[in-house]
Amino acid sequence: MTRATDADTVAELVAGTAIYVTGATSTAFGTQWVLTSAPVTMALGPVVFTAGDPGIVLTGDVTTSGTVATIAAAAVTLAKMASLATLRLIGRVTAGTGVPEAIAIVADMATFIQAADKAAMRTALGVGAGDTITAAGFAGPLTGDVTGNVTGNLTGNAATVTTNADLTGDVTSSGNATTLTIATILAKFAAGVNALVMNAQSITGVNVIAAATATLTGKLTTYNSLTTVEGGIPSCVKSDSKTAQTANLGATTIYASAPAKRYRISVCATITTFGTTATIPRGNVIFTHGGVVKTIMVAQSLASFSTANGTIGSGLIDVDASTNIQYSTGGTGGDYASTGTAMQYDLYVVLEAV
């Protein structure tokens, strides 16, 4: 028997010390014997070896600690696993946690899984020109080009939509080209929005919109590249006219309970029927300022000799709040006069807020 150098003292003869028989011709050949009488006291008792396996010390993919063997992480390669039949995935379809299973798949699924990109996936699914895709249960996003027929509703945004059905109604189409007429826009604008409210202080550009009412809130401080003053752009707030007048016209209200503001009133009188002699009466504005009612001539009277004559004039007035603005004709040094056939005149009055 050969003794290893690590068993040449009593202290090294510990439980688990093993002897492996290699040269015997008896039945002990190839067996191991394990020390079971430790601790050993020389000359005081027997040293007992019992046939048995003290535990083989393994290294590499599988290691041991005593009688406990451990497989190293990532040591089990595909080659070391059980063989699989063709078209199988390792997973589990049985409910609950348990042993992995070999799941059978069809060839098309294998092709889809191995597809290099989205185009290859679509090819594997057999989606191409002329195919019909139903949208039931599908939630996007759907990217890329879609050709063929789409059944169901598609919601979201698209850069380009090609449809075989032309649009009718307010918006018409032929292929991808759509048409929206000005008449439709104006009709919808007039019907749906009777007042266009604009809070902008400056408007650039000129756009003409017919059949619509616009309400501008606030002052336009710039118009045609010019800075405005006072109220901005004058607006016509009232107008009136009288025809075939044959006498002075008494006080006539053009704006009742007018707000306090500066106004411009313009008066024009023209002869329509001429007598032998005629005098067109002067035109007046009647308003209240500083609590005092004032009557001021706007258009002078004129002695006329034909229907080619008339009188015209305008002026600015400041009006107290909630007072009436009126106009009249005639007055000291400017009354209506006519001889022969009665002279007739037409009168036009315009009131602007400035």
C-alpha cells in the first residue's frame, strides 16, 4: 500500500480519509475504503476503514461540496439539452408553473419569428396588394403604406389617403384632389357665424369676404401701414335719406340715445325739380354737448337756378352720453324758398363714429 504525503501523521487521519484499492487481486480491487474510527489514537485502538464513497470532488461545469453537486450557471448548452422534434418552441402552455414543454408550431410561424424586418414579417403573414385587412380588434399605430381594401373604421392621422369613393356635399373630391368652393365657405360662414369677433390690434393683408357681418372689438391702431388716432378707423353708425322735399325739414332723429363719442355728420342736398327761382335750405345737426342742446349748420343754403346744383357739408361733434343726434334743414338766412313750380330736393345724411 502506498500512503499519500497528506496522510503521514495521526492528525491527518480524519473522518472521510479514503483508501482506493487499485492493485489487489481480490474482490477489493477498484473499491474505496473510508476511515470511520476517527479521531485515531495510535497504539490505543484500531484504525477502522469501511467500504464506501466519501464523495467525489468534481470541478468544471458540475462541482461538488461534500455530497452536494451543483451545475454552474450557463453551463447547460443547447447541445446538452434533450433533443427536440422539428417546429417546436420551448415554453409552457399547461396552466400553472411547471416543467417546460415542447410546443408545436406551424412552419409559417417559424418563418415569421425568424423574419429580418417588418417587410419580411408582412411577407410571412401573406399581407400584400389585393389582400383584405379587417380592422376588428386592431389598435394602431399602423405605420408604413397600406394597399388593398380596408374594411371597418380607421382613426388617426395619415400623410396620404387614397380612396376609390369621391366625396360629395360641402367638400367634393376626385381621387385625392378635394374642392371647397368660395360659395360654400361664405354660406357656412354666414349661417354658422353671424359675427366675426376680432381682437387684433393690427390687421395686415386684404381679404374680401362677402355676405358676412364682422364685429371688431377694440381699436385698430394700424391701417395700411398708417398709425390711426382717435377711435381708429371711422365707422358709419347711422344713415338716413329724404326725397322730394318741398319745405324746410324739422328736427329728425338719426341716432337715439347715442353713446358719448366724437362723430362726423355729413349732409348732402340736391335739386330734383326746379321752379322759376329756388333756394336750397341749409343742413343742420342738432345735438347735446356739455348739457346744452346745440344747432349747428353743416351745409350752407344755396340760391340755385338748375337741377345741376346742390349743397354739401360735414362737421365733427362731441355728444353727451344717452342723448339724441338729429338733423334738420332751414333756419336763419337759409330757409327753403321757391317761385313758380315748387322746387323739390333730396337729402342724404350719414353719421360716422371717429
